[in-house]
Amino acid sequence: MQEHVHNSRLSHKILLLLMALTIIFFTSFLLGRYQVMPDMVITILLSKIISLPQTWTDNMETVVLQLRFPRIIAALLVGGALASSGAAYQSLFKNPLVSPAILGVSAGAGFGASLGMILYYPWWGIQILAFLFALLAVAASFLVSQIFGGSSRNSMTVLILGGMVISALFQAMLSCVKYLADPLDTLPAITFWLMGGLSKVTNSDVLFAFFPIILSCIGLYLIRWQVNVLSIGEEEAITLGVNVNLMRIIVVICATLMTAAAVSISGIIGWVGLLIPHMARMLVGPGFALLLPVSLIMGSGYLLMVDNVARNLTAMEIPLGILTALIGAPFFVFLLSKVKRGWT
């Protein structure tokens, strides 16, 4: 009886989260300097699914489909990807302070993007370099752990340390690129990209990030029970027949792919992958089968709300990385004050 009540409460919580996300999604189309009425937004969106007579202006269609739609979808994808990868890493490492940047993915992406800018690559080329160097940084961290890791337990510690070293290396190379960049043109562009934002996102960018993020989320969900067992302990996982090394590799690959895809189109956005999994864990518990989808929903809604504030609060758009840090740091302290027991 108690289990039935507990499951019913969890279902209600997830349903409320989905309703809130839906409301935020449609409200986001109404926010901006160019006003579009709610009925027009719905009609324009439906016109791409079913044939409808045009009762809207070309400007309305451009604003809804070319400006706001890709940005809204990108915010959902990036927020969900960062939160999901953060939940996966925290469960894998059994550490509440782990974030998606732990293995150097952000530093690698930052170096790749800055290198593309200093070489005057087109925007799509910059995104591809950011994506590839993000993957390269994590691969280097994982290689270090495999070479010097030793025992299974020790390899996790070496993986984190390797990530710190590789991240520092790419940060140093990023500093070299910034030193060589044109201070009047390229350097401001690099600095602004590193602060994160979705102002340049197009429909093609959304398509570029969509498949890696969705496929990685599916991959993590398919091994949700194995990740649960891993979070309990390695000995228990081995006893239950779980291939610990294989599961670790799958988690790292999936979390890295989605983070690299997200960062490549948004720049560096911190705190989402650290903060949201904590909130999700407080809401539904540490079970990865529920933690993953709830983190995905909460991360998507959170970043979309922050992006709405970023593009509407002032005349000049505020970089997302600044807002997420301003909100995330004090709120994380608040969460710590509420958690009086150990992290599980």
C-alpha cells in the first residue's frame, strides 16, 4: 500500500514537471520585442504539420520559426543534456560535486571553438572543432586512466585526476590562442562564446546537436539499472553480474557525446549539470531510472527559463553562463543548507 502511494506521488510529480515544461515552452514564443499573439503562434506551428490558410504576416513566421523556435529547442536540448550528463557522472563517480566538465569536455570545446575563430572558420566549422576537441579531451582523460589507473577502484580516482590535468592543459592552450587573437575582433568573439549563449543558434545547429543528445539519453536510459547498481558499489555490481568496466565506458561515452554536442552550439554554460541533478534527487530520490528523465525535464525547463530572462531582461542580451552562475551558486548553497545528511 505504501509503495503504491509512493509511486502515485512520483507520477504526480513527473506529470507536474511535464505540465510546467509545456507552459514554459509555449510562453517562450510570446516573449520578445516583436509581439506575436498566442493564437498566431499555435497556428504558425501547426501550419508546418497540417495545411492551413495563411492568416499571419511573413514577419510573424520569421520570428516564430526562424528566430524563436530554434533557440527554444536549443535551450531544451542543451539544458536537458547538461543535466542528464551531470546526473550520470554523479551516479557513476558517487560524488555530488561532479559536473559534466569533470573530464575536460568544456575546456576542450573552448579550445576548439577559439582555434576555429582565430583561423576565421565559418560558424559551422567552429562548432565542429568545438565538438571534436571536446571528445578529444575526454578521450585523453580516459586514456590516462587506462594507462595509469591500476586497480578498478583506483582507476576512477585517476580518471578524475586525468580529467583535471587534461582540462588544465586545454585551458593553457586556450590562453595561448587568446593571447594570439586579434584584440579588436577575434578576442571579444572568443570571450563572448566562452560565456555561453544561444543568440546565434539556427535550425541547422539544432539538427546538428539533436541526434547525439537524444541517442545518448536513450543509451543511458537503457542501462539505467546497471548504473543504479554501480552507484551502490563495485563489489555488489560484480556480484550481480554487471560488467563494471563496460558500463563505465558506456556512461562516459554517452555523457560526453551529449555534453560535447550541447557545448558546441551554446558555449560554456556552467552549474546546470551540477545543480539540477541535486534538485531532481531531492524530488524523486537517487534511483537512476527516475533521476535521469527528471533531470532531463528539469534541466530543459530551467535553461529555457534562464534564456528567456537573458534575452528579455535588458536591451542587450546577457550571456547564459553569467546568469546560470549568478543563480546557481547561491541556490546551491541554499540546497546544502537543506541537506543535513550524507549524499546517497
